[in-house]
Amino acid sequence: MDRPARLSLKICDPRGRLVRTLAVERVVEDGAVRWDGTYGCGRQVAPGVHFYEVSLNGQVRVGKLTLVQ
């Protein structure tokens, strides 16, 4: 990225239910965002396949991730 940007990351369970939304006000060069594997309330999410949606500067990408504990 040539300039800092705002990023939104949504994590959903295998049924498509929203688990957690992470918003980062300023993302710099590497764009790394860490999710600790918990719901917003702090409870641990079950291991397995989950889905993510990343929104950055109006562009949206969706994919799968595997949570291993």
C-alpha cells in the first residue's frame, strides 16, 4: 500500500454466523491483522474452518481460514 488505510475484518463460523469484527483504523505496509481466536465476549471459538471478509479501501475479499488450537 502506498498510504495508510482503514481495514475491516469479519470472521464467520461454518454456518455463516458472524463471530467477530475487527476494525483497524490505520493499516500500514504489511497489512497484518491478528485475531486471537475468540468471540467478542472473549470466549474461545471452536477449532475448524471459518470464513473471513476483509474490506480495505472499498475492496472486499472473502476466503477460508482454519483455526487450530
